[in-house]
Amino acid sequence: MIQMKLILAMTWMMTMTNNDELALILVAAGSSARIGFDKTGSKIKKEYLAMDGGTVLSCAAKAFLSTLKFSTIVVTYPRSDNPEELKANEQKSKESLFADDFVKNYKADFIFIPGGKSRQESVHDALEAISEKNPDCSLVFIHDGARPFLKSETVELTYRAALEFGAAVPGLQPTETQKKIDENGFIVKHLVRSSLTAVQTPQVFQFEPILEAHRLAEENKKTYTDDTEIWDEYISKRKNFSRVKVVLGDPENKKITYPEDLKML
């Protein structure tokens, strides 16, 4: 099994052209509000929790860095109006990411930036940082820093689909029957499961178009649920561009959100 995975990874590496400049954004600027506090009363930052000899954040990064070659990695961390606290937050982010020696020794440009007031703003700021550091970037992977169970197969599937269609995301068909309800809780529409998907990350895009889309979203002062919606609003309707391609997701690719999720670590 291990040998097969290595062969698969090498095959994908060989499909990359010399012009492929890949960037990775790890979104980890949230407050982890739903996780709560540890036994000492300190607030838990889920991305910084210990996992597999590193941290949740380093495990999320390692899934990418051990599969494809990335030129630029941007990590967002919690912002603060207090300069000392902001500096401490940056240091904690670096310590968490580099807790794994493989990630620490990886040859790439690592950029750490404070997150924005929203996830959308954090991603936009990260895209701008990539544009400044690596303007030749061709594809960007955007991933939740609290989603450490990602497998190389999902990285490869989204990469291949993004190369072909310009944008890709892993998704899973809901297992429960889905209904649309009104503001009073009454069913108003019966949805068909086969036409629905619950999307995960990484969300992968051609770099220049998604950067332009984020700039337009900011200019229009519009808020979106995720980056696939931003792509769909500003890019997919254009000539020679496609809607976001959904590839097979992984049930194990879960995001740590609630205290009970800590049992998975």
C-alpha cells in the first residue's frame, strides 16, 4: 500500500510542467470559539494542538508538501490590535507549523500574515501576499488549517481537476435526505441528494482569476460563503472559463470544530 502511494505521488509529480508554480494558503486565523478552554482555563487554539509528532497545522501542511512541489506557503494567524500580542500570535503560528521537521526543512517561501475580519478577507490578503512574492503562481490551494486528516489522494484529485477545469473542490453527497425550509421551519422544497454535495477543502483555483475575483468581491463589498462562490460569481460565466469541478471527497477529511472532535487526534 505504501509503495503504491509513493508510485502514485511520483506519477503526479511527473505530470507537472516546468511552468507550474503552486501556492498553498492555510487559513488558521480563527478564534476556535466552539472548541472552548483547556483544563488550565486557557483558550484552545485547535490548529496548534499536538498531533502525530507535530501539530494539527503541521499535519494539514504536510499532506500537501509531501504530495506536490509548492513554491509559496502562506499561513494566516489571529490578528490583534495589540502589537505585542500580534507578534506573539505570529510566533505561535510559526512554532506550530514548524513543529514537524519535514515541514520545517521544506524548501519554499513561507509567509505568515495576520488574518482579516473574516475568512474571505484572510484569503484575499493571502492571495495578495502570493501575488507580491510569487507573481508567476499558476495554481493556489486554499485549505482549512484545522483540517489535518487530508490525504494525498484528495490533493492529487483536486490538482488534476484544477489543471483541466481551472477550479476544483472535493465534495461528498449527503447521506441524509435534504429539505429546504422557510423562516418558520416548514418544508418548502424537497431536494434531490444526487444533485447535492457538501464541499470540503482544499479548494484549488487558477491564481490570477481567483485573485481578481476576490478583488472584485472586496470592491463590491459583497460577502460570500466560500471561495467557490466567489469564483462562480465573477469568473465561471466568462468565456473560456468553467464552473468549479467537484471531485470525490473523503469522509475522513474532517474539520476540527467542536470539543468532541478532539477525540480524533
